[in-house]
Amino acid sequence: MTTMSENAPDTEPDSDVEADTDELARRAERAALRLANADEATRNEALRSIADAIRDREAEILEANAEDVAAAEAMLADGEYTQALVDRLKLDETKIEEIASMVESVAEQDDPLGETLAARELDEDLELYRVAVPIGVVATVFESRPDALVQIAALALKSGNAVVLKGGSEASESNRILHEAIVEATPDLPDGWAAHVEAHEEVDRLLELDDRVDLVMPRGSSEFVSYIQENTQIPVLGHTEGICHVYVDADADLEMAEDVAFDAKVQYPAVCNAVETLLVHDSVADAFLPDLVARYEDAGVELRGDERTREVVDVAPATDDDWDTEYGDLELSIKVVGDPYDAIDHVNDHGSKHTESILTEDTETAEAFMTGVDAASVFHNASTRFADGYRYGLGAEVGISTGKIHARGPVGLEGLTTYKYYLEGDGHLVASYSGEDALPFTHLELDGVDWTPGRLSREQ
């Protein structure tokens, strides 16, 4: 995805765009406040209506998507797009059903709102509750996958948030029809709960509206996420590139390691949780690499390796840039390392904090790798492709956060909530707890007590 700076307007901002975007944000803000009060049954019914609408409009969606794919393939022929981008863009009947089923799976998740996260008695009949609530208005800018629009909208709805959606221009026709289906399927929800923008100028204006937009979630390259962070005061939860690694240790089950390393690259190479660099312990390189490289080559994977790798197998030389590249395609770099700590250092120097995997039968080595690597997800004897909201049981994901604040890894419903403190009292005064005769606080934890409005009044 191109960075916003590459497409920023050269002229003064259009006052009409500013006015329209301001109104869109105002409507989203009002919708968020009302949606926060919608009960779970209402939100789930709306989600099921969205799933039905997507199935009912399959032909229209596929027709629109075909236009996007044809345009993208023309750009591919000109060298402006990659095959990975075109692959992420494509929809078919199976994918449409997967999207609809995903929406239904979100409806089946537990309600993330209203959960009492903590309860404490401050004094008799004075109780404090920390309760999960929606974030508010979430603006998200994402890449070519049109199913991302539906995932994000579904998760926003289930978690009671209004959402502003900006997809890549390469998926514009697909995104328009999907957004139209979502809005038309939810006429009883607050107007403006799911907005769709297409112009970069609109995004630039949204980034200025920190009084109305509560969170920005960009999905794209590190440069793109950095641009968003540098041009807004709104909190940013970034989904950046996935430079993922698989490390095959000296104590790995080599047959298992071959299958996992193959799956991590070949099963679907166009996504951010596909492996880009394979690290192999020197002691098993001679036994492990020939069969795996032959298998990769049969699958059409273009391989590069460091000097030690090239002593074992005939592959192209890797450059320094290869270790920092997200290929998103059937390409892979291979490096032989001396021990697990060399692997850890390489991952921490070149990884994107997305997903890493170690293949070993030695639990101490596994622990050292898993605790020593700085990444949102670290796996033992499993493919990096498992890093996904649906596979994690989150229903879906709005992105994979590679940061460490608020949410990390696949961001599902919990990542779209924050909390409020609710205090239930009976005419209590702060003055009673100050001065010479101050009353003491009890500060007793209340286990198994959930907040409901007026709980104390009803008990009395």
C-alpha cells in the first residue's frame, strides 16, 4: 500500500471535503454514543442481517470485485502492482461464504460490553466498579483485502463502536458494494455508525479531528503507519508489515520442521503472517536444507541464502536488504545461525514484532526463544500462519497490532473496548473522609459482584 504522503494533495485543502468530513465525524460520534447503549440482542441481530445481506448480494459483490481485479491485473502487467496484492484482492463464492460466516461468528462471541473487570468496596454502601465499554469512534485505513472492511465493521458493531472505513483504492468497487450492503442491512442502528471514505484528503481531515475520533487503526507498511502517527494527535493502534521468522533448532524434529516451514511460506504467501526468513541451526543445516529447498522449489518459491546456506544448497545470494523485506509472495531468505541466541538476535534485529516460531524438542531452548524474542506472537512447533483473530477464537480481527500499548497481536473485540469507573453510593461525601475525625476506607475487593445501575438501592 502506498503511503499517505505519496498521495497527499499539493493544493490547499478543499473546504467542501473538510465540511463533509466534519459532518461525517459528527454523525459517527453521535452514533457511537447511541450504539454504546444498544443491547447485545440488537447488535447480534444486526450482525446476522449483515451476513444474510452479503449472501443475498453475492452476485453484485463478485461483479464489483471482478472490476477491481481486472484493473489490478492491468497494473500488475505494468509492474505497478504485485501478484500478492492481486491475490489478496480476489473474492469468489467460497470467500463470500467465509465472510458471511465470519460475521455470524462475531455475533456468537461473548458480549465484550458491560463486563465488570474489577469491583471494590470503598466503604459501606460505597462501591467502585471498573466496567468494559466501547472506545467510541474508530477510524481505520486498510489494504487491498475487501474482506477486511466487513471484518472491521462487524467487530466494531459487536463492540458498540462507530467506525470510519477507508480501504485501498485498488478495492474501491468491492468496498463500495460491501459498505452499501452493511448499511442497508442495519436500518435500525444509529445513522452514521459505519461510514466509508475514499479520498486521501478525507483521511487527512479525519486525522485532525481528535475531538471526535477516538482511535485510528492503520493497516499497511511501517512507513504508512509512521505517517499516520506523525500526522495526528489521535491514539494510533498500528498494524504494520509482517517480517516473520521460523527458526529450526539443533534439537528439532526435522520432519515436523520441514512441514511447518513449508506451510508457513507456501500455504498463503500473500499475508502478513507468512514466514519471510528461515533460520537454521548450523548443526542440522546439511541434513535439513536439501529436501526442504527441493520442496520449496517445486512449489515455485524463489530462494536466497547467506554464504553458509549456499554451501549446502544452490540458491541465489541474500543481500542485507533481504533480511528486512516483507516479500508477501513466494520468496524466502535462508540464514544459518550458530545457536539459538544468534537466532534470537537476528529476529530482534530484523523482525517486525509480528509473529515468530521456533521448532525444537528442547523445552529450555523453546522457553529461551519465546521469552527472548520481542514479538506479539511467538510459537513453539507451529506455523506462523496461526497468527489470526479467527484462529485465535476471537471471531475476526481488525488487524494485528505490533505495538505494546492497549492491544497486542490479533485485535478482536477486547481490543476495541476500554473501561469506565462507576461509583455507587448513598449520599457519601469526601469531607467525611478527611480531617481529624476522618472515616477510614475499607478498600475490600468484591469477588463475583457485577455492576448494574442502582445495585445498592435495590438491595436496600
